[in-house]
Amino acid sequence: MKELKYLNHYPIQTKEQVHQLIARGGLQKHLLKKYPLSHAMKSDKALFRYVNELKNEHIKKASPLSKVIYDGKINVIHNALGTHHFISRVQGSKLKAKNEIRIASMFKSVPEEFLEMIVVHELAHFKEKEHNKAFYKLCEYMQPSYHQVEFDLRLYLTHIDVSGKIEKWI
């Protein structure tokens, strides 16, 4: 039985169900049935607009975003789904802050719910630095189905790990 590294902290019963789904060849079908379409934010410009709209809708008081891009250098399988950066620079006598979000480029062709979950996660870090109760409460506020979508995204990453290929949604 292959280790399910993206599902390590889930109960054994859940992991057994996933193993059964993989054995039947049904993991990809399950995901495609639940999330049939890809999102429309294919360019960095569209992604910036999308993220900014979510930020302005849910955390208006947070500092403005300077940059939001798809980053081909983020290694999803070994590192992260996205990153957030707080950059402070001295310009003259003023301290300028820049907030950046980078999303792994493999997420250009996934369902919008997956992209939204990653964006919500990174935006939540602008208010809560640690993965604590307040952090996840903010994530749920911005995306009520956050935990279910996070689990389904972990299933997708498991599918990639098991099959060795990244699926493209329509």
C-alpha cells in the first residue's frame, strides 16, 4: 500500500477509502465529476484581478497587493502550492511595504475552487501569520467550503503522485 503523503494527518478510515478509490481507478473520475471545469484566470493579469477582488471583498483593511503571478519555480510536489511575501523597502525617509502572492503555475488549469482555496490560504496569511485557529476561521469565512476543497485538492495531488501526470481540466 503506497503512502498517501498529502493525506498523512487524516484518519486511517479516510486513507483506506482513498486507497480503494485508487485501486478501482476511480480517483480521477471522482474529481472530474465533482469539479468538471477549469477556471478562466489563465494570465497573471487575470489572476491579479481575481485575487484583488477576493481581497477587497473579505479583508479590505489589509495592505494592497503589489504583485500576483503564476510562478513556474514553485515546486508543488516538494514545496508549496503558493507563497506570500511581505517585502519592506526604505525609500528616502519612508518605509514602503509590498505584498506579493505567487501561485504554482500548474494551477493555471484546475477548477476554480482549487485556485480559490490556494488564494484564500495565501490571503489569510496577510492577517494571520501562523496556521492557527484564527487563520482557519478566516479561511472558512472567505471560502465556506475551504476544508472540503483543501481535502479534494490533496486528493488531486495524490492522483498526480500516484499516476505521475498532471490532469488538465477543460
